[in-house]
Amino acid sequence: MKKLTLILILFFGISNSWAQKFAYVDSQYILENIPEYLQAKKELDNISYDWQEEIETAYQSIEKLYRAYQTDKVLLTEKMRQAREDEIIENEKEVKNLQQQRFGTDGDLYKKQEELIRPIQNQIYNAIQEFAENGKYGVIFDKSGDMLMLYSSKNLDKSDKIIDLLGY
């Protein structure tokens, strides 16, 4: 009986020494408390709006060409009809290419986002890493990501400490 008690005490003592400290942060909350991020986000929104307006204007122009074509279609020769159809199709291709260039997966908006937001994200990552190393945390979760947290204690949230570490 004494051996069993001794084994249990040793087991629980050893397993507790292996326990890791963990915490979580809300990276979206941190970002929203950084003025540079808010400014970059506003700039991206403005750029996106301007490019969307540019594309919508181009589509409206194509729509006008198409309506004019529909109106004039009966008066046009076969060759003229084909030329107008080709013009409309070519304009649609150009606008679709512009849309892909601006908003595609490797488009101008993505590149601008990388340029403006990536340095801020790297700054946050470095601050979290420094915080984890100084606090001897084994794991820090991101609450704003896809990770599901069924329960989180507010005292484990270290987002404000990261903001302080960043100097905001």
C-alpha cells in the first residue's frame, strides 16, 4: 500500500513538472489597437473602393456598347455586327483581366496588403514570441483564428500585455 502511494505521489509530482504554461491572445483585438494598422486598413479600403469603381465604370461602358449594338443590330451588315461583337467581347476580357489583376489571389490589392500589413503582423508576432520566452510560456493560442475555444479564462488573455509590449 505504501509503495502504491509512493508511486502515485512520484507520478503526479513528475507530471506536474512537465506541465507547460499556456495563454491566448486575440490578434484581431491587438491589430485594432494599433493605429498604424487602422491607417493601413483605411488606405486598403480606399484603394479597393477606387479599383472597384474603376471596374464598375468599365462594365457600365460595356453595357452601353451592348445596348447600342442591340439597337443598331438590324441596320448593320454581317461584317459590322461581327466587329461590334468582337469589340464587346474584347472589352469584357480586358475588364475581367483588370479585375483579376486588381483583386486576384496574387493581385495588386494582395501585394498592397502585404506591403502595409505584413510588417505590423511581424511586429506582433515578434512581441508574442518575446512575451512567451520571457514568461516561459509553452503555448500561446490565437483566439481570433480558426481555433475553437470552448472556454477561456479572462486571466489567460495576454492581448493587452502584447499591446503594452508593442508600446501602444
